[in-house]
Amino acid sequence: MRAALALARRGLGDVWPNPAVGCVLVRDGVVGRGWTQAGGRPHAETEALKRAGTAARGATAYVSLEPCSHHGKTPPCADALIGAGIARVVAATVDPDPRVSGQGLAKLEAAGISVESGLLREEADALNAGFFLRVREGRPLVTLKIATSLDGRIATHRGESRWITGEAARARAHAMRAGHDAVLIGSGTAIADDPMLDVRLPGYEAARRVRVVVDGRLRVPLTARLVRTAREYPTWFVVRADVEPARAKVLADCGVELVYLPPDANGNLAPVDIAKALGARGLTRVLLEGGSRLAGAFLQAGLVDRLVRFGAGIALGGDGIPALAAFGVDRLADAPRFSRLETAECGEDVLETWTRPT
């Protein structure tokens, strides 16, 4: 099952709106392996069965998620396992999708296949936490990534931020992008940094993560690299429903997809509406890279599920730009709290990973 989970991780960032699943077929040794392919199909079980061929008959299938039982863009994986003559299926966890949710395992049992579930469930649930959130709450998992000085600043008082952290930390940050469906920033970051938000790692040249900019009033200039490369990389701008139509049309003509949302009472785009809109478009895992206002708003709304902080051994002082904008915490009891998952060295920097308690 650990091998199946490792295979499943290969699909993270590539398979949305589907879950990332791994499958290992065993009969006197491993006879087939598979994982969900880019775009969400073929599914892991189908891939493993194809590689195993006739050796699949009588084998045990270790699957990181309950095999699907419904007809979608592909036939049910439960039917494929039955047709191949699989003798036993061990699933790490049950699929919460109401179209499956135990029905896949029930179909296998009805066909005379021995079924078990729950092996390494916690690891399997964590791996597909984004897919589960989209099914249950209609939004993706949100990971906030920040790189700060010792005193919690992301730039000098003049806005210089390249580079607070070292090369090893920046490479790790790009690996994080590769493991997410989309990268999310605010318009201020887009204007100040003119980023590409691509994955610049050897072997990931073909990675095309969705680049999402919250730009309610269409402040980002047409000369920005995000706009100029929108036909090469999927690029979404989340905007107010009442933006100027002519300006919106020009952006659309450049290849930018516009996501329209109604503003709240203060004229802003509410984080919960942004998250639900991204979930409605199939995203399961979103990496929030700033800036401080957007990060603070998502934290205040309770929408940051994981927080990753790269800490550098440098101090910028109180006039530096803080990692988070003010969001009105009056009492410590009201502050967002996280549990530490990991602390590790990353070159000269320190990497901390935190999770929101459930």
C-alpha cells in the first residue's frame, strides 16, 4: 500500500478534478503498477491492469482509494477489476464522492471478490485531502507558502524581496508548485513582482499549473508576463462582476479566462467566494503565494489548510513589509492556530510545515 500511495503522489497537480490514485497488483510478486494519468484518466486501476495483462487473474489489488463504481468519462474501475479476475482488493480509504462512497467496494464484494479497507487510511486521506474538500465543501485545499526574514518580513520597506531565501528553498518552493493544481496570488503581487508562476525545475518543463490572480478591478497591466503568456499557460483572473466590459474583453482576447464574482458589502472579493469558484472549476489543491493582504484575508476566513514557511537568517526591521496584512485579531483565542507537521533544514534556511487542526 505504501507503494500505491507513492505512485498516487505522482499525479498530484496533474489529475484534477479527479483524485490522485495509485494501484499495485500482487501475485507472487508485483505484476502491475499504475497511477492516475494527466487529466484524470486513465485511472490507476486501468493502468495497472493493462501492464499486468493476464497475470492480473487471481492477484490482490492494493489501491490508495476505493475503486469507482460509476460511469464517467471512463468505465467503472470496479468493473475492470472484476473483469480481470482480481481475487482480492485492499483499499486504503473510501471515496466520499456520493457517486461512489462505498458502492465500489460493495460491487466488488457482490462479485465474490474479497475486500478490505482502512489500511494506511490517514496517509491516504492526507494525500487526497484537496479532492475530499472539494467533494464535501466545494472548495480546494489551500496551502499558504511564505518566505520570511527572522522578524516575519517578506520585503524591505522599499519592496525589495529577491532573494530573502536561498537557492535550495526556492527549488523546494517550485517543487511545491508542481504538486498543486494552481498557484494563487493577488493583483498587488502580480504588479510588484511581475511573476511567471511557472515550475522551473529540471524534468518539469511541460508542467502547466493554472495561474490565478485575484484582480477585482483589473489593475494588472496588459504588459505583465502573466498576461503576455496566457496562451501558453492556463491563466485565470478572478474579477468583480461589474468590471469594465471593454477591459475584460481585451484580457480575454489575450487568452486570460475571467472568473466573475459579486463583490461583498465593502467592494472586495470574499475569500470564501474565491475558494468556491475555484472548486467549482475542478481545482483540488491551490498554492497561495501572496501577497500579504490576500494571505491575511484567507487566514481570517479560516481557509488556509496548510501553512509552509521558509525562514531565512536575515532581519529586515519593523519598517519591512510584513508577511500578513492586519486582520483584526483582538484576542489570542481568536487567532488562527496550526499544528506543526515538520521542521527541516533547506540549505541555509529553515522549512516549517503546519496544518490547521480538524
